[in-house]
Amino acid sequence: MKKLLLFLIFSFVILNANEKIPYKLAKIKASHVAHNFHKLMKSNAQQKFKEGGTLLAAQFCTDNAVKLTKEFNNKLEKGISLKRISLKNRNSNSYPKEDEINILKALDLLEKSSVYLPKIIQMVDKDIFKVYFPATMSGKSCKKCHGLKKDIDLKVLKLFKDKYPKDKAMNFKSGQVRGAVVVTVKIKD
């Protein structure tokens, strides 16, 4: 009887561990991708800020963010993709899909509850996962384009108004969730 019980427990642990392998692999791959994307975008924006201040950095983002994201995606391993989403978006292409809206609302509720914002992993299919990385107002440089409208440089505001007439990506306060970076990972057999 003891041997049977030990066998059942051992089998349960092994089977349960195998079920979590795709989840863990998706999380690891997605974290690596999101980190590299953040480094790419941050270094480009910082370089432009050093060259010409907030206006040049904002111009660079309005002209190149979508292109850089596409180029970044083209270099990723097959079955992996990245996008940025927000309920209060600047670029209308960044509006989330229906299932992503609920995740963003959940992140917003968590932020309002003063808890640590987790990565959220959504199982889309048995071998496809979406990993959500919350984007928050975490620094002074973010506020120069996404902060309170009254504090944003008038030339930068005009740039955004001309390029994005339906811009909703401002008036965020420190710590607020602005959206998320979503990495979709298809785990191969």
C-alpha cells in the first residue's frame, strides 16, 4: 500500500511539473524579449533626448516607434511576437484586443490597490501564451510626454496633436499603469 501511495504521489508531481514546463518556458522567453525591447526603445529615446531635448525625442518616437517595433519583431524567433497596448493610447494601433482589455483593467485595479504589479501570463491555447508586462509611469522622462498635460512642453503637445489627433496618452501620474508590453509565445513540441 505504501509503495502504491508513493508511486501515485511521485506520478502526480512528475505530471504536474511537465504541465508547467511550457508556462515557464513562455515566461522566460517573454521576459528576455521584453527586456531587450525596453533596452532598445530606452536607449534610442535617451540618445535623441541628449541630442536635442524632449521635442527631438518625441519626434523620434512618433516617427520611428512603430517601425522599430516591426524591425524588432522581424528579428525574433519564429512563434514569438511583441506589441504595446494601452486603453489610453496615443497611436490607435496600440488599442488592445477584447481579451487584452480585461487584463489591462485588472492591472489598473491592482495598481490602485497599491500592490506589486505582476507579469500576467494568459494561456491562449495549449501551446500559445501571452505574457503581459505592465508599463507604468516610473520616471521623470516618461512625464515629459505622458505626464500632466499642463506640464508638457507646448511644442511637444503640438507635435502629438498633429500626429495623433485622438491622443489619450497623457495625464498619467507617477506609478500609474499606462498600458503593457505583450509578448506572445508559441511553444514548439
